[in-house]
Amino acid sequence: MNSLLSRAFELQHAAHNLMYLGTDGEPLYSDDFCRQNKDVLIKCDSLFTATSSDIEEEANLCLALLMGYNATIYDYGDKTQKKQSVLDRTYDVLEHLPASLLKVRLLTYCYGENYEEGMLQEARAIMDKWDRAALTSEQKEIIEELKNIEENPYPFEVLD
């Protein structure tokens, strides 16, 4: 596996761990939380300018960046712009990516940013073809993630 792809997978793993930190019943310590946030942001920023001509590698890179920027609490004033830049890259990738778990994951994270109904429908269409009796843990997880986004839209919206 090449270095860029392994770094993208490493960021996906770190962001996933950060997003679910404390949900396993283990105590949550502020110093660990802050360290993991900083680590994820550093990984995001180090991969932000990286690109790949390989469509699956680029998809994994975009997914890692979306996950990372969503997971971290830190924002030095440019996180929103960086996320939009990654979303723009992701839209290009989605057009060329075959129906797969990777595509569903990307569609889910994009839907969580823009709530475009077409992305939800495309993700659902791919998931409808999965054998429900033989779902992988990754498939189960993204089904739950999409359900959570649908049931809890706009989690950071300020209510008047």
C-alpha cells in the first residue's frame, strides 16, 4: 500500500476513534480528548493539499479529510473553507466512483454537510442491494451513521 493511501486510512481511523471517544463506557479524559483532536487536525492539514490520480485513493483521501475535519473541535478560521474545498473534490470523485461501500461512506459524509436529497437517494439505492443477512461491520456502521444524520439533521445549527 502506498504512503498516501496508508496516511488516509490512518486519518480515517483516528477521526473515527475521536468521533466515538467515550461511547464505549471508558472514562473520557480532557487531556486525551485534546491530544486526539490536535492529532486529527495535524493529520488533516498534512493531507489537505495531497491529491491522487487514482479514483479510489482520491476517494479515500477525501473521506479521511471530511471525517477528520468533522471530528475535530479545533478551527483556526479556515476549517469551513477547507471542508468546502474537500467537498468540491469529493463531488468530482463521486461521478467516477463505482457503487461500493466507499461511495456510500462518501455520500453519507457529503449528505451530512449539505443535505442534498440526491446523495441520500443514491446511498440508499446502493445499500438496498446489500445482502442484509451478511452485512459487514463497516456496512452496519455506515447504515447507522446515515440513519443518525437523517434523524438528527443540522447538529450544529443554532436555534433562535
